[in-house]
Amino acid sequence: MGIEQANTTLTPLLRYVIDQAMRVLHTADEIAEKVAELGDRISLAYQSSEVFIIGVLKGGFMFMSDLVRRINLPVKIDFVRLSSYGNADSPMGDVTIVDDIHEAIAGKHVLIVDDIMDTGHSLLAFKKHLLKKGPASVKLCTMIDKAERREASISPDYYGFRINEGFVVGYGLDFAENYRALPQLYILDAEDRRNLL
Ligand code: IMP
Ligand code: MG
């Protein structure tokens, strides 16, 4: 379904916000093409091995569901929820695992799938947490890589698009829990972001 069709069901306020405060970063077609390309690369890299794919909620839900359908390998899936409002004295720094994986991963190939890597703190903390459980490997795939904002020493093994600046919404990504369901990726205008709160 294209954005035009999807937009016929949008409320007037959401239609207004999309028109006034957002610009399209990548269309649904561009996203689908990129996801297929990532699926092919991942399928080749693991050479028929089973992959345990962990989606990071909520932002990674849409990318995860599209990506797993383009991966031609035996896969098992799970989801986790991370939060960055934790205790800085905890082993994961500011990052807390609100809901962890539900299965053992010892000896398994693990692929973490998330919407975006920004500073990198949350995915580095989560990757370290998984490495303690003895997996065969842990790799990371994010739809967007904000490489210039990186603070932690980590980068995604696979990424869809790289951007330098701007706040991204749509295709799973939110601003104050809004806009996750939009089928395209948008940049939300900085000034309007303040007005929208
Ligand atoms: P990091 O630990 O700074 O890499 O945090 C990454 C998390 O922050 C992502 O999983 C998103 O939930 C959120 N985030 C960072 N940048 C954006 C953005 O541009 N739009 C929406 N969420 C973002
Ligand atoms: Mg997230």
C-alpha cells in the first residue's frame, strides 16, 4: 500500500503535521528495496546457519517484521525492550533491560535488529550483556545509522541508511510515541518538534 492510500485514513491533525513539519527522508519503495538488499547480504553472510534474531522494541518492530521476511535462512525470533532511564551505577550504565530474551543463546548466532543507532550507548550495553551468555556471534543491524553522533565505540554491522543530522520518525520510529505507524521515513523539523509536545 502506498503512502497516498495510507494517508486517506489519517486524521486532519496528523495530515497537517506531515505536510507542515515533516519531509520525506525515504519512501516506502526505497525502504523495501533497502530491506531486500540487507536481507540478501545477511542471508549470504550466515551460509545456511540458523540465526537468532532479536528485535528491539518498540522502534525496531516494523523493520524487524519486514527484514525477517527477506532473510533466506532458518531463523528464530525474540524481542527485548531497553530503556535508557536506568541507574548509571548499574552494570549497563544508563541502559536498563525492561524485558530480556526468553531463551538461552549459548552457541547461537545472534543478530540484533533495531530502528536506529545514535550515540550507540544502548546497543553497546545490550551487546555486552548478550556476549556474557556465550553466543557463537553477536551482530547488529539498524535501519538508520547516525554515525556522526556516535559516542560509544560501536557501529552497526549492517545498516540501511546513514544520516548526519535531524530527528527521524515513521517506519517504527517515534517522537513522544507518535508517528510510528507511518510507512515512510521522515525528518521531523526541529522547530515544530518543540511545538508538537
Ligand atoms: P542511542 O543509545 O543513543 O544509540 O539510542 C538509540 C535510541 O534512541 C533508538 O533506539 C531510538 O529509540 C532513539 N532515537 C535516537 N535517534 C532517534 C531519532 O532520530 N528518531 C527517533 N528515535 C531516535
Ligand atoms: Mg529504540
